[in-house]
Amino acid sequence: MADPFLPFTRPTFDEATLEGVIDTLRSGWVTSGPRVIELEGALERYLGGGRRVLLFGHATGALEEALRVLEVGPGDEVIVPAMTFAASANVVLRVGATPVFVDVDLTTRNLTLDAVEAARTDRTRAVMPVHFAGLPVDLDPLYSWARGCGICLVEDAAHAIGARYRGRAIGSFGDLVCFSFHANKNMTTIEGGAISLPLDRPEWIARLERLRFHGLRKNTDGSYDIEEAAGKHNLSDVAARVGLGQLTHLDAFNQLRRSLAERYFERLESNPWDLGLPARGDSGHAWHMFTLRIPFESLGFDRTEFQSRMRAHGIGVGMHYPALPPLTLYRKRCRWQPGQFPNAERIGRETVTLPLFPAMGVSDVDRVVDAIGQALGSP
Ligand SMILES: *Cc1c(COP(=O)(O)O)cnc(C)c1O
């Protein structure tokens, strides 16, 4: 019998989580309530204290409202890596500001302080580092530079729940750190996200609570007032109950991801096709994804063909991501010239995402690597 199809990612839920979801549904309170408060507290403890965590309906909304809290708007610029998911740049446009792209490192796929410094103008109001695939950006120099110029960071930590930078959990320090709990991420609430921010910023916390829910401010007598035409980003208790179950497994999930990534390195480190392996990082890497660069131009076939050859072996291969500046929306606004972001553009042409999720075993990695050998053929 043929092996079952191996997708590039798949969430894992235990029985206790499934039962907890049913209990929550039966409880009569299904939208934001006690389970949301419980998950916020659990995430605050997980990050190690000293932080407020606010759950959101998705990271995209969390990132957008984080920019609004910083009063980023028309005329302002936000520095964003050219290699990330579109949400990182879209939210900048949605608050009326301009994303200023910077190139990334070819192996870490993260932005660098040199590029950020070169892109800074007197309109720069924020920088959005993306911890690509769960590998933390080198934050200490970036924060000390940003402090020196009075610029805040909105960290896109969509890939980085459970990641650690120099021993500290991503989200346990820093300005506004946004996580995603989308179904593909390292832990999930199906759809969902969160912002971690410092406790000594009560004005940011209060504003985010209003931005998350209709601009509503509760009065002490139980009545309420509306202060701005805000959107709606609250998470449901049903989703939060999924997240509570996921969080208990997060470190174990990430450990499994790390050992699968190690196996990919073992099998792919010396290869005859000149494959570009990702940066290895250290034990703080959350291994949200294992991405590989394949030099399709010299191989004589394209990524679509590679993906269909892999599919014929029962293996799903993802693509994260096309470089952003060449995409229609940004190309015009940012007057993109081909070759302007050489690393991001090359990654965008060459990248493939190999299967990596906690329910996989080492034998699945071996199966993927064997299939890559057959799909690429002799060099
Ligand atoms: C998934 C993702 C987002 C958006 O997360 P949602 O929770 O789906 O809104 C933002 N940035 C990056 C880098 C992502 O991968």
C-alpha cells in the first residue's frame, strides 16, 4: 500500500482538547469570556511574567492595531523585510502609512540592522522585524539602535511562539510582539493571534483593549462609552480552549520540530544539487518551517514542476513566500526595480517549504529527502 499523503503542515490536537472544546460549547458561553482570560494568563506565565498578553482574532489584526497604538499613520514609514507574508506590509498600508522594504539575509531570511539603518529616514516611525520560520532576529542591537532614535518595534512573531533569543522567550521583552495562532502555526486556536506588551505601558494596554472591541470603554457604573470607530478583533472562548490545550504541548511540539529539522540537515547538508539550506540557529529556533532554496534556473525546470513531481510521491511542498516588492500592490507604490532586493527576490524564486509538523517522524523526513532525490534527478 502506498504511504498516505504527507502535507507540508498539519495541526495536532489531543483528546483532552477535543473534550474541552465540547465542554466549552456545552457551557453556554462560547464567545470571549473565561477561557480567553485563562489563555491570556497562561501565555503571560509561559512568557515568564512582566508582560500583558491580549488575544486577538488573528495576527493580522494584532499587527494593524499595534501600529495604531503607536499612532503610525499617513506620512509615516514603517521598515518591513522584503521577504515575509503579505500581512506584514498590508497592515502598514491599512493604517495609511508606507512600508519601506529592506532586503534580508540569504540564509537567515531575517532583516539586518545594516539594512534597517540604511533605510531609515526622518519619517520612519516603526520597524517590523519578522522572525522568519521561527529563527529570532538579532534583537539586542536592533532595539538599542531603535531606542537611540526613538523608534518602536512591532515584532511580527507569527512564526515564533516558543522561540528564544539569547535564552529569553520571544515576546517576554520588547515593545509590541504579535503572535499568530493560525492553524499552520506552531500552536493554534484555528484562527487567532495575540499581542505581548510591557506592563509598564498601561496606556498602550487600554488603547489596545478598545481597538480590539468597537472602541468601547467601560464606565465604573456598568455603562459604557464609545471613543473611536474601532474594529472587532476578539477571540472566542471555543478558540481559546483549543489554545489552552495547544499551549501545554508547545515546548514538546517545538522540540519535535527541532529534531526533524536536524534530520533534514543530516540528510541534505552534503548534496549534489547546490541546495541552499536555511540557517541552523541555536536551540532557540522554533522551526515553524524548513525552507530550502533550489537553483531551478540551472536545473532546467521550475518550482511548479518540482511541486507536481513531489506530489506524485505523495508529498506536499509549500512556498513561503514570493518576495513582496514585485507584487502588484507594492511594485507601484514602492517603485520596485528588478534586483533591488537581491536576496529576497532570489529566495522568492527558489524557495520550497518541506513538510515539518510535530506528528511527523524521522522516517517521514527520510521519505521526503528520498523523493527530493528522485524529483531532482542526477545533477
Ligand atoms: C501567518 C502570518 C501572519 C498572519 O497571521 P494570521 O493570524 O493568519 O492573521 C502575519 N505574518 C506572518 C509572517 C505570518 O506567517
